[in-house]
Amino acid sequence: MFRKQKIHLLTDDDEILILMNLLGIEGTLLETSNTFLDKFNELTEDSWISILIISMNLPNDIIEEIIDFKLNNTKPFIFVMPDLFEEIDEKSIILKKVYKQANKLLP
């Protein structure tokens, strides 16, 4: 039997949550990044979740954990939405970390 896969949003912005809800995407509003890892771990263990969208500013240690998860797991697909109002220099923090890890894997 076919199982319907879900997309889930983790955000600290109620407007983004409402927008995604209007598109049919479920989400969780997190007040602080302190509760992020607990919810992230809960959702990544849920076999029904196929895509996890993250739209919030997170400290570097949590970004490292997300990157580590992405490098070692294929499901769920993790998409980190960029902050549209962030300075360009700061925007590439995650990309810089991904490139650094990719260079370790590729000769």
C-alpha cells in the first residue's frame, strides 16, 4: 500500500508557518533554538517525514549537527531556507560548511 509522505517545517517565524500551512505543509513553531534539536531528532526518526524544511537562525553547533546528519543520512531530505533579510556575507555559512565537508570527501 502506498504511504503518503509528509513535508514538515521547523521555524521561529509565525508568518512563514502560516504561509506554509496555506500551502498544505505542516509545521512547528519553535520559540528558541534550545528546543530545536529535540524536535529535529523526533522528526528525523519519523518514517512518514520525507522533507524537513528549516527556517530559523541557528547557532553554529546546531548547524554542524544538521550538516553531519545530511552527510550521513539520505532521508529525510533537509532543506535550510535562507533568510532573505540577512547580509550576503553571512548568507553562505551553511554553504561554506558543506563545501568544506565535500572537499574532505572528494580528491
